[in-house]
Amino acid sequence: MVLRDHADTFRRGRAQWYQHRLNALSMEVDACRNGLALAGEMNFRRVQVETDSQELVKLWEMGALQRSCISPII
């Protein structure tokens, strides 16, 4: 994950290995969650999440209406 500030300046990055995940979607949602946690640790108050997973974006937009394996994380 990469955190950038409002001027697009690199602020912090982190890599993490996810050994026991069901699929790529589960790994992607974990990476987004951990990125948001890192942003919180750095006291970022406004956060924009970027992902290349169209499936994750659609499920996120559906919110409580979706019943996927990642719904507890979202």
C-alpha cells in the first residue's frame, strides 16, 4: 500500500504478505482495510482509496445489500 498526501507526495508505504486467503478479492479487501488503518495511524482525516479491482468497487458500493465472502470486512 502507498499513502500520498494532497500534493501527491509519497508519505509512507508498506508491503504485507497474506498467506491464508481464499482468493484475490479477499487479499485486495484486506490490503484496502490495512491501508485505511495505516492512514488512521498517520492521522489522515480525508482518504481516497484506489484499487484496480472492479469487483471490489462494485461490492463496496452495494454495502449491506451484497452477500459476498468479504461483506464482514466491508
